[in-house]
Amino acid sequence: MLKNALRRRFMGGMLGMGGAAAAMSAVGAPAFAQERQGRGQVNTPGGLAGLFLARQGRRRRESSWNRDGRNADRYQIEPGATHVMADLQGAGIIRHIWVTINHQEPDYLRKLVLRAYWDGQSEPSVEAPIGDFFGVGHGRVSNYWSLPLNMVTGGGPESQNRAAMNCFFPMAFGNGARITVENQGDEPTLALYYYVDYESFDSMIDEALRFHAQWRRVNPTSPRLDLSNRVNDFPRTNEEVNLDGNGNYTVLEATGRGHYVGCNLSIDHLNPIPNFNWFGEGDDFFWIDGEATPSLMGTGTEDYFCAAWGYPGGFNSMPYHGISYPVAPEEGPERYSGKWTMYRYHVEDPIMFQRSLKFSIEAGHANVHANDYSSVAYWYQTLPHQAFPGLLPVAQRVPIPDRESQRSFWRTF
């Protein structure tokens, strides 16, 4: 009887979740998020394999639809004002956020700030410039896709720096959720269109962690070497040693219990090695639960983002990793390297932590570059979270103009 019961549990996990999740059910984890410790049941089979299974909850939506029935399905946001996209009560899971914006101010994608608050918390669990949150840095748009995030643009909208932006990260809450957009620019947002699609439940299970996202920037990073000195060429920079991560660019520091699920990283290559225009080679470091020596060590920036030999193909977008910007590859050995955004989402391989997590990456091998680094980290954890660093003011968020980026590049190349 016990053997048959275990077999039924295993097959239920295989049908409902597939792959790695099925293996979890085989060792006793629930196939779906279900009732435990007396809390209300939340049955949410995920993915294509589970679409035939009955689901609980009620589908709901907050959107910018025009309440008088006309076609003005949008909101304007005056400078300094905040618009509340969703103010939800009770328990639920946000499944999808869609946003598109008409704003004439340059770099508006860095000047509009997206925030999300869970369960009545006064501090946001999500805080990022809206363009970076949806996967593209430098205040730009790009027609790219990944499993959790994408942008849809092209032709005229792309030249106008407009895009439809989508997020499919699930965001659970037990006692309310609030999502806002603040206009920190100098001009009004002419149109903000949005959907926030979610499921409502009677209560949320204890195992449901809360979604977090945080933007950071360091411009420029602190270089280990003076690359304007032509002696510091590629062979010389490779002699540098960095074992403790001192001087790395920090992507995430978190305390509590949770798991990291990925990031996007934007780099403006301002300070190349003489006669060598590649900005990568920086290793990734992960310290889990306060360990003195990082237990996860990488072999280079392009390797962490699941590529190799630099980014020879330029732009590409895949389910869990890719290059969302630039749109066109830079060709030739002596070309300006420019602005890049790369992403890696740990959907199949989240990095778990029980007490804390620190993730940093070198700015080139052993931090030899003085480049513009910015990022959004995505993770799930218990509340309350560690206080976020203060969001940089607008003047320190806007991207470097392309001409200035090129001038900086050629100073050392």
C-alpha cells in the first residue's frame, strides 16, 4: 500500500510539474503548492503540462482601461507624482504584468521607477527603473524575449524608444499587494497603459516566498590598473589575482531565507585594455549563508551568462539567458564595444540560501576596468528583507551619452 501511494505521488508530480519538480515530489515535496500546517489550500499547477488540471482561485485584473468606455485607456503621471497600478487586498499571486508608455523625455526608462510592496510592508520589495526591470538597460528598448521577461518593439516604436514590456515572474502575497510607478522626470508621462493579472485566494500557504527585485549601479567601477598605461596590456592584466572578491561589482546582498533566480547586467565599456576591446573575463562569486570563501566561483562574465568566447553573435534572446541589447553585433577587432545588457535567469537552477546570500562579479578579470555597471537582481525570500541601498537620484541613473561613451573608450583603447 505504501509503495503504491508513493508511486501515485510520483506520477502526480510528473504530470503536473515535470522535470526537476517531479524529482522533488518523489522525495516527498508536494507536487503543487497545497494545504500544509492548517493554512488554506492554494492549488496552482504550472506550465503547459499542468493545463488540464483543475485550478483553484479566481482570475482578476487591474488595468488602465477607460472607466467611461471610451478609448483613452491610459493614465498620465505628472512630474514627481506616483500612480498606483494595483492596490490588492487579501491573498493572491500576480501572474503577469504588461506595461507600455508614451513619454517624450530622454532616458525616461531610467526616470520612471517601478515599486512593489507585499503584505502591508512600508518598504518596497521591488524597486527599479522601469526599463531595467523589464530586462534592458541604458534607457533603451529592444525586441527580445526570455521566459520571465520580454519587450516587444520594432520599426517606428523602436526608434521612438517605445515598447510593450511583459513580466511573468509569479508574485505571491498573503495580505495585500501594491504596485506603483513614480515619475521622477521633468516632463509628464503622456500615457501609461498596463495590465496586472492575478489570482485571488482565501489565504496563502506558509511556503510562499515573496518576489524581490533591486536595481544597482556603479559608474565607474574601481579599476585595479591604470589602463591608460600601455604597459598594462592583455597579458599583463591576466597576471592580476583576485581571490577574495574585493572590489567586485555587487549584484545582490540579501538576508533571510530564499532563493536567487537571476539578473540582468548592463555594461557600458568605457575603459578597455589597450588594443583589446572585450569587457568580459570577470568571474562571478556567490557567498551562501555567511561563508568566508565563496562556494560558487565562475570563470568569466560571458560564461556566467551562458555564452563563450566573448559574445561573438552579438544580440540573441533565449528562454533563460541571452543578450537583450545591443540589437546589432559589433563587428571587427577594433570596433567600439559600446553598451550591452545580458541576462541569466535561474528558473531551473535557483540558488538557495537559509540565512544570507551575496553575489558579486568582477569588472573584467580581477577588476581591471573602470566601466559603467548596472543591474537588476531577482529573488524570492521571507519578509522583512534587508534594507535596500538608497535608490540613486535621477542624475546618477541616466545613461552615459553615446558620444561620451565612445570618447572614453578610445582614451585607453
